[in-house]
Amino acid sequence: MPAKHYRVTLTEEERNALNRLISVGKAAARKLTHARILLKADESPGQLAWTDQQLSEAFHVSRPTVERVRKTCVEEGLEAALNHKKPSRTRPPKLDGEKEAKLIALACSSPPEGRESWTMKLLADKLVDLHLVESISDETVRVRLKKTNSSPG
């Protein structure tokens, strides 16, 4: 079994905060699970630290999850280990308001000749043909139409 690279050592104050968080129970399940993992992974003097395997089995999470929680706590602190990280990469939406309006108008229009109704693929292809977007997936089209309560046909 490989040696642990990230050893969690909590202060008394951090242990009390985690115990309070768990006892109140008014947090996201993920946050509560991470709190429990950190408490049981604590290698401070007087604490009986569990192995990653024990933590994984006890809290029904994968070993990589246990390792990631441990690593985040050591490198970034307790709060980072408990809370969701904001996505580091965000892309601008393919469809702005004007393009979305054109998509909705297209979806509400008559389907192409020989078709009974618009499909998501046909709508996506038409947006590209009209040079509204360089490329777009039929799933993106579906999500945008669903968001606006519009559907083809």
C-alpha cells in the first residue's frame, strides 16, 4: 500500500467546526460527506486516522474521492475541501439572445419540404447553413429550445 502523500492534521477548532456542521445536518450531502472524511482522516495526535480504504467503504465514495478531499484540504485548506470549486473553464454560449430568437422562429416555422416536423439535427444544420453559428450540436439546440419551452413541429 503506497504511503499517503497528504496527511490531514486538523486543529481543535477545525474539528469542532466539522462536528458542528455534521450535527446540524443542514448542508449539501457532498459537503457533509467531505466533513466526515476529513474528521476520520485526521492524523493529529490523539486521533485514530482511518485508511483511505476504510473511508471509501464507510462513506460509499471512491478512493480517488478520498484522496482528492485529503489533497485539497492539505493544499488549499478546509473550506476548499468542503465546498464545490467553481469551473475553471467557461465558454461563451453558442447562441446569444438574437440567435436564440432566430432558432425559435425557425423551430416554429414550417419544416423543410418532405419533412413532417423539424428535428434537432435539422435545426442545428440549418443554423450552420444560415451562418448564424460555425458549428452547433443538436443537443445544444434541444437544451435551448427546452429552456424556452419551444419545441419543433
